[in-house]
Amino acid sequence: MINYSQSLEPPHHPTENNDQVGLAEVLEQHKEALVGFIKRNLGLRLKQKVEAHDILQDTMISAIKGFDSMDFDQFDSYGWLCHLVEQRIIDATLQK
């Protein structure tokens, strides 16, 4: 089971700022934790084909695209971002 609670920062809700500036803050806040999460979850073969920062960049793009439809009252931002990371890892696995 994947542990989403590895972020050291308290949950932050991007909607507190009511715009994408809040999302940018959340992405920056969780950036290093997400890179670690990505590195821990990339398989050995995939690590040879894709960089963790490429997955992070794809995740950030997905976060920006999905920001308006995300309900931050139900999910914490770090857990949501980890879910997006998992989706990008699956995509990378299928493409490689």
C-alpha cells in the first residue's frame, strides 16, 4: 500500500487562495516530497527509461488541467498529487 502521508507540511487547500496561485504554492510546497515518491514508485526498468523530474512535470501539467474539477474539501492536496503521479507512472509504463 502506498503511503501518501509522507509530506512534512500540513495539508494546504489551493482553493484557500481561490485561484491557480494557490495551486502553484501547493506544487512548490510538495515538489521534493513528490520527487521522492516518484523515485520510490518507479520500477527498475522504468527508472532506466524515464527521469523522476519528467514524471513530476507531467504530474504538474495534469494538476493544472484538473485543478478546477478537484474537490479539496474531500481530498488533501498531497494525496491528490500522489494519485496523479501514480497515473503518470502507469502512462509512462505503457508508453515505454
